[in-house]
Amino acid sequence: MLCHSRVDDIYCAFPLRIRANSFSPEVCNDDSVRNALESLSAIYKELNGYQELAHRYAKNILSGTWLWRNKECRALYIEVTTSENEKIMIENATSLSWYGQWDDQSTHSLELLTAYLTRALTERTEYFYMDVRAKLSVGWGDEIYPSQKFLDSREDGVPTKQLATVELSNGKETAAFHGQKVGAALQLIDDWWHEEADKPLRVNEYGADREYVIARRHVALKNDFYRLIKTQRAD
């Protein structure tokens, strides 16, 4: 005999704050370095670099990349509410992918969120934030994959692997994602590591590819972050 309580929908949500802090270093005692970094940011803005970044971040948010394996559900609805109370929605994100073709409604939502994030990344006089919420439709036998709790030490009789939890307003606890896991998914925007790159990697100095356990931006390839910076300075 099977005994169970039916759950039709699972909700996942996180807040995101965006500050345009890349236009000047927070701490720097070398005026030549400060001027070079400020000049680089200004040129990057003129060339629509921040718009490109915004487009990539928006794509990861709206396609549900931050849900990781949980994206493989029966239906996935995503809603973003901006600091201006604008609601940007995706009806079913399960069909959306990084390189795939997006339908008209999803493309329109992507354009709206890209425009908002572009402003957030470039306007230092305003405060930008948004709430991201996903509704996952599930059924009998479906699995979910929350984060594991960080344990500083082991205790006798206590499992070494435990689910990460967060307390709800009613005092009960529910399984949750770590903010680091959500952030790692949003940072999956680097498919510049090769002209024929077939997937975006998390932004990293050496382009770590966890699937193959290799560095895609290796020093030997001369495309790691530090080599690129040296090249730009030489130019």
C-alpha cells in the first residue's frame, strides 16, 4: 500500500539586487590603475558591452537555469517583478535553452528584462532590485534536488549529508537552494572561450569546465583572464 500527500506545484524564489559598481574600483591607491579601469568601463559601455551582459543574465534567469536539474519538470512558469513593479513572465521555460529558438512571447520578455538589467548595470544613481519566482508543476514520483547543508563538523549518529533548509513565516522549514548555487547558475554566460564553444561556462579566470574537469581558458591556450588583461594593456 502506498501512502502519500499530493503536491501539484513547487515554488522557488529569490531576490536579486543589482548595483553599477564596475565603473570605478572601490579601493585603489594607484591613480593610473584607477584611470585605466574607469576608461575600460566607459569604453565597454559605449560598445554595448553591458547590454550584452544583461542579455545573457536575463536569458539564464528566464530560462530557469538557476533551478539546475529541477528545471526538468512537467511545466515551469517564471515571473520576475522589478523594482518598478513591472512583471516579466515566461509561461513555460522548460522548452527554453541557451542556444535554442525562443517563441515570440518569451523573446519579448527577454528583451524587457535585458533592457532593465542594462539600466541596472550602467546607472549608478538608482537602486535596482527584483524578485524572481518560479512555479514548477510536478506529479506523483517526481524528484526535486535542493542544496545540501554546509556542515562544519561531523557528529555521531547524524547524517553527513543533510538538506539545506529555510524557515517560513509560519515557523516551518522547507528545503532550499544556497544563494551560491543560484549565483553560479546566473554566471553561466562565458561561451567566448572558443569560437566553436558549445556551451556557456561560469565566469572564471581559467574557464573551469566541471563536466570534463578541465580548464577551457588555460595558460597554454593564451586565453585565460590574466593573459587577456596583459594583452589589452599592451595594446
